[in-house]
Amino acid sequence: MTDFLLNRQPVTLATTDPDLTVLDFLREQAHLTGTKEGCASGDCGACTIVVGEPTEQGMRYRSLNSCITFVHSLHGKQLLTVEHLEQEGALHPVQQALVDHHGSQCGFCTPGFVMSLFALYHSDVQPSRDAVLTALSGNLCRCTGYRPIIDAGMALLEARHGDAFSAQMTDIEAELRSLGTPVLPEETKPDQSVGFWQPKNREELARAKARSPRARYTAGSTDLALEKTQRLANLNALIDLSQVAELNHLSVDAEGLHIGAAVSYTELEPVLLADYPEAREWLERLGSRPIRNRGTLGGNLGNASPIGDTPPLLIALNATVTLSNGQSERTLPVSELITGYRQTVLADDEWIDTIHIPRRTPGSLFRAYKISKRFEDDISTVCAVFYLETDKNDIVTCLRTGFGGLAATPLQLTDWQEPLIGEHWPALAVNDLSRTLAEALAPIDDVRASARYRVQVTANLFKRFHLETTQPDARTRVHGHGGSAHA
Ligand SMILES: Cc1cc2nc3c(=O)[nH]c(=O)nc-3n(C[C@H](O)[C@H](O)[C@H](O)COP(=O)(O)OP(=O)(O)OC[C@H]3O[C@@H](n4cnc5c(N)ncnc54)[C@H](O)[C@@H]3O)c2cc1C
Ligand code: FES
Ligand code: FES
């Protein structure tokens, strides 16, 4: 059984329809049709909802795409839609701000914008245009134009003073905490083929997988749910990793960052950017805010897509990944995890458990570039990541690369990069090197971009990295040898 609150109303659902999306539940079962379906693939934001969950710091409200969120993942949470915002006949401040600023015309996109702004209203971000743009990064509008909507968001942030939801939070938190624990596959039935299970720890996870060996793992479902909505697949048996305590663990020590595979990008953001601030734009362009609220590193590595953005970064940063089956574990470089188009070395009973990113060497230089058609919420045509260490004479002591969108698997150009060790970085013959880099590539040629374009762009990105790291201020940073040098 799955138990959650639909605003204040308790809902109990049998898990007989494991891949039912929140959107289908809302429109077809709860008959709440304010939440719209545009693309059914996480791209347009018409279906945005807000989910509240109790955390150690109290209730936390996040925007999600209901079209690609499985309803059973809501166990123990509060689901809010546009219908719930109006209180005692009065518009919520978010809705009022959109009215005041003329932020709606045909109105199809409006419920989604309202819910994204509602999540922003209940966040602790400082008012800024960037904060509004990030909150709205997953919402498309085809007729209003964005300026009035952004104006509404700005006005709202500057005048936040709590709402009816703020007043109810303590009660809601207590109610959510009292909901029962979700079911696991039954001890008595060996091979269970239909169900949605939410193990709470590694041991329960291993047992669930043993009892339902054909079950698919899901964490944020921002990739897997598209198999249902776009390819009409039936996902009859799902093991949700999002509540496994160990996979949600995020820690930093002298060795580096240790990131549980089910930690969302939004949770990862402050920790990753503390060590690698140059990754900010790359991270802000990975999906949109609602996608990052759900998507995980485990899911990005697990789908082994050639256009995934995290493998190039993890490979260039020399990250390792621990795989586990609950009994034993093994740790390998991320570069060895993905073996072919959507293929990994994972055994049937294994899952991706933790990703380890080493602490960076003081003074190192690093860039993560993403080329795509839309600024946010778009997959990469090319993703290129470069990591460089030099000695005090600017001699290269370490150069690592990671590329996505150029082959069936993420690439590291070891044969090209290794001869550069020992070279004087500022004096490199960059034009010659970008030509040899281009010659080393045989990229895919598809509807997103031609092979020729991908080669040219990648070679140009190397030139850009060289230019950016040989500017006077960057060279100061090479010699800086201090944490602040990474700013
Ligand atoms: C609108 C939109 C925009 C997107 N933009 C980007 C983008 O810019 N860059 C990008 O790289 N991706 C993007 N994606 C793809 C997706 O969001 C990411 O790949 C995300 O990291 C997937 O994580 P998840 O937790 O949602 O995975 P899920 O969908 O839950 O799972 C994905 C796959 O990995 C498997 N899996 C999940 N966790 C584990 C684990 N711990 N161990 C083993 N297998 C596991 C699942 O079985 C499944 O096969 C986008 C998707 C959408 C819908
Ligand atoms: S319907 Fe477009 S994001 Fe969900
Ligand atoms: S108001 Fe028509 S799509 Fe936004």
C-alpha cells in the first residue's frame, strides 16, 4: 500500500499499478484536471506539481514533473496541485502575483508556472532574478512571453510573508510521519513480478531484489518513466531506491565527496559546487529545477546513455563508483562502468551504491562545457570536461578529459591527453592539438547534430579551455595552491 496526503486528504493506493504516474492519478482517478499534460516527457512543465516531505529541518516543498513521477513514490509525502492553493476563496499570493503582472494568456501553462513559483515561495533562496529563472527553468510558455511571469516571481519573492501552508506545516509533518511503512516483496512468494517496493536500507533492498529479480530499479524516474510515457512499456515491477538510507548519504572527508547513488542533483549542488564551483553552469543546465529535484547520479550512470552529462565530468575528475549487492561490493573507476551503448558492468543483483569524487588538488584548473540547443532542460549535443594540474613552471603534471555525445559511450581521450604531460601549458601548439583531437574522434551523426559539427565544437572547446586557463588571472590561480583559488 502507498499512503500519502493529497493536500490534507489521506490517500491509500494498492500497488497493483506500479507505473501509474502522478499525472494520470490526478487527472483520471482524483479528477483534478488543473494539472495539464503537454509533452509527457518532463520537457514543458505543464504538469508541474509540488511535493512536500518531512526532513530533519522540517517540511520541504519541491517542484516535480508529475508526468514522469510514479505515484507510489509519494508514500509518506504530501501532494499539492494548483487546485489546493486557493484558500477560503482567495487566490494564493503566487496566483495573485501572476494576475497583477499579466502573467497568463491562454493559461495552459499557467498551473505549471504557479506550482514552480509556489515551490520557490516556500524555499529559502534569497530574492534574485537568477533564483526566479532557475525556479522556472522547467516551464515553457508559448504565448505570454516570459517577462511578466518573471516580474511576478520577483515581486512575490520580495513580498514573502507566509501563507496558510506555512501555518499548517507542523500538523502536516506529524501526519506524514505517522503514515505506515511501505510494502516490500513478500517473504513467502519467491519471484514476484508485479509491485512497487520502497526498501529503507541496503538489507531490505537486497532482499527485495532477491524476491523480485526482474524488478527494475528507479530513483528519480526522470529517465525510466519515459519508457512508459514515450514507448508505452509496462513497468510492472519497480524497486524505488529513493528511500534507501545508505543511497541517500552524502559526505565529504579528506579523500573527497562520497555521494549516495539516490542523492538528487538539488541535494548534491551545494556540496559539489563547494569543491568545483566551475561546474555551476554545467549543473544548472542539467535538466531543469524539477528534473534536478528528482534526478540522481545513480540514474544517470545506470542508464549508461552516450549523452549523459555526468559520466564526462566524473571521468575527468577521476571519480570511482562502488557497486553493491548487499553482500559484497566492488569499487572501480567510472570510466570502466559503462561498456557499450546503454550497457554497464553491473551484475543482475548489483546496484550503483556510492560515487566518490576525489578532493581536487589545490591550484588545479577545471571546466565543464555543455553545448545544446536549449539553455536548460536539453540534452547535450556535446559535453566536454577538462581537468588540468601544472607545476609552478606551468608544466603539465596531469590532464584529464571526459566527453559525452561523441560516441556510443562517454569518452576519455587517453592517447591524446597523455603525451601532453611534461609540456609547457601556455606554450602548447593549440591549433595543432585541436586538429589531432578532432582526428581522434569519430562521433555520432544524428538529428541533433552532424558528426562534422560535433568534431568542430569539441576542438573549439579545447581551444577555449586553453584560452581560459592561460589568461593572466587563471595562471595566478594555477600557482595559487589554495582552496579559494578555485573561485
Ligand atoms: C526533461 C529532461 C531533461 C533531462 N536533461 C538531462 C540533462 O541535461 N543531462 C543528462 O545527463 N540527463 C538529462 N536527463 C535524463 C535524466 O534526468 C538523468 O539521466 C537522471 O540523472 C536520471 O536519474 P533518475 O534518478 O531519474 O533515474 P531513473 O529514471 O530512476 O533511472 C534511470 C535508469 O538507471 C537505473 N538506475 C537508477 N538508479 C540506479 C542505481 N543506483 N543502480 C543501478 N541502476 C540504477 C534504472 O533502472 C533506469 O534504468 C533529462 C531527462 C528529462 C526528462
Ligand atoms: S507534461 Fe510536459 S513536463 Fe510533464
Ligand atoms: S499562457 Fe499560453 S502557453 Fe503560457
